[in-house]
Amino acid sequence: MIDIQADIDAISRIEAVTSILEVVCRTTNMGFAAVARVTDDKWVTCAVRDEIAFGLLPGSELKLETTICNEIRQHHSPVVIDHVAEDEAFAHHHTPAMYGFQSYISFPITLKDGRFFGTLCAIDPNPAHLKNTQIMGMFRLFADLIAFHLDAQDRLALSELKLLEERKTAELRDQFIAILGHDLGNPVGAVLNVAQMLLRIPGDERIKRLANILQNSSYRMKALIENILDFARGRLGEGIILNRSDDDSVEDALNHVITELAIVWPDKTIDTHFDLHGSINCDVKRVSQVLSNLLGNALMHGKKDGAVTVNAASTEKGFTLSVINEGKQIPDAVRNKLFQPFSRGEVEPNQQGLGLGLYIASEIAHAHGGTLEVASNKEQTTFTFKIPAA
């Protein structure tokens, strides 16, 4: 169903239309000019310049069959009349007789997809010199310009609708991720507790092996859930929240992460070199999360029989944490996207993950006013996390 009011509003939003109608009247010496919306059953004015008291306003309607625009709607060709009384085709036409004009010009407004919108037309009770290249060229140009603006409005409206739909979809997705991550946390915590209880109870080796598998899987699920929740918070506007303090022991927290991951990767060697002095103002839990992500990646992607090194140092300038693993060089194309969400680089068939760990780690660095950088060559890859002294 055609919304005539929407079409009138669309023409009213084209600022050039007022000037176009003024130029039409001044150039042709005609007293009435209009942009008309012409459908299969209606003729309605969208914009008007009336200097002869013709009596039409935007939204005024004439009976379609009484207009020459109805014929233009059918053949899509312009109609130009200098003097009705001397024009063989229109001397006895019912429209000039009904509305009392002697000069008439009307050009179709055709949209880019071929749809007929209406006409740019002008009338006057006196004859006029309209059948010349300048006047007809001007009308054709103005009609095309109006069509261009209407098409641009349609494209803009469609883009805004798609953007709104994409935003709603993104919000729904992120809310779902946040709820899912939160609800998964409790059962994963329960499974981890059960696994740790089983490991403390004397029993056969088979039960211990199963408990170890359960514990290791729980640690991995716990890390995934933390990344999902942080990603969702960032996308929903809350961002990475810090709880900075000078009181917590960074070294103890880092050692705890290393111990946890050593359990998950018992065949890997993790070397540590800590040179920490005094208190470090930071969110220790978040720094532990950075190490967990960096060290987990190094253990997963590093050389199978190669060691992974964790260095941590603090000075009056700030705190530096680096994780180094032996292995293949990270390609430039992959390295440039490493800190983007869902970027996973080259993933082996037995390696899993969402590609959020490095993104979250970089966000934690930025929240501290610091940086997370990567350097990679044929021998080793180094991730360096730095935060300045508070």
C-alpha cells in the first residue's frame, strides 16, 4: 500500500525543492509550479509554489482522470505546451478547459529502480515559450535531481533499519553470552570442587586419573567463562573493571596461576624469573588473568618439547610481565589481528578456544594505562605486558 503522506514528507525533506520551484517560475514566467505524487488512483501535491491563486497546497488532491499527469504516468514522457489554443493535441483537451491554463510543462520523476514517482509540473493562464532546449533541459535536470534525493533517502532509511536490526541482534547476543557465562560459572565451580576432593581422597589410580581429567577440564572451562564474561561486559558498555590495590602479593598470584597450568600441562617445562620489589599498584586478579591467557597460549602453541619462560619485574617506573615460548614465527597477517576478538590465528585440530584471551588481556593492559605487545621470530615468540607505576 502506498503511503502518500510519507511521500509528501520525503519531498519536504529535500531542501532544494523550494529553490527548484522558485527557479521554474522565474525562468518560465509561469505562476504555478509543483511536485506532484501520481499513483494509479491519486494525484496529490507534495510541494507547491502558487503565484496565481490556483488554490493548491501540499497535500491537496485533484481527481487523477482530470490531469495530464495521468497520461504521463502511463507513457512516462514529458508534455510541453506553449499555447493550448494553438496546440492541435491539446486545444480541445478537457484538462486545460477545466483548470483554465494556456501554458503547461510536466516532466516525469522516475526513481532509480524504474518506478514512476510523479511529476515536476508548471501551469499558467497565459502562453509561454517552453519548447526550447534550455527550459526542457532544466526541467529534466530538476526532475532527475528530485529522483536522486528520493533514492538517497530510501537508501539511508534502509541502512538505518539494517543498522538498528544489527544493533538489536548484537545486544541480544551479548546479553545471551553474559547470562550464559554467569549461569555456567556455578556448575563448573562445583565440578572443580568435586575433582579436587576426589584427588585428596585415597583411592585407586584410575579414579585419580579421572579426577585429574575433570580438574584440568574445569580449569579450562573456568578460563573460557571468565573471558566470555569480560567480553560481554566490554560489549555491553561496562568495560573492564579494575580493583587496584598495593596490598596484594603479585608474586603469590603469579605463582598460583603457574601452578594451576602446570597441573594442566604436566609434560611442559615452565621456567620463572621474578625480580619484584616493593608493592605494585594493580588489580592482582586481572594481572593473574593476563598471565593465565598468555601462559596458556604459550603452552598450547609453543614447541612441543620446548620450555616456556615467565619473567616478571618491577621498578620505580612500573611492572613488566613477559611470557616467552619456543616455536614457529607468527605470520605478520596473523600478528596484526591477534588482539582483536575472536582472532585465533593458526589453530591446530586438537587446539580449542574462542579467540578472546589476547583481546581480554590487551583490554586489561589498556585499563591499567599500559600495553600488551608481541614480538615473534623463527626461534621464539614473546608477549610483553607493561603497566606504568601509579
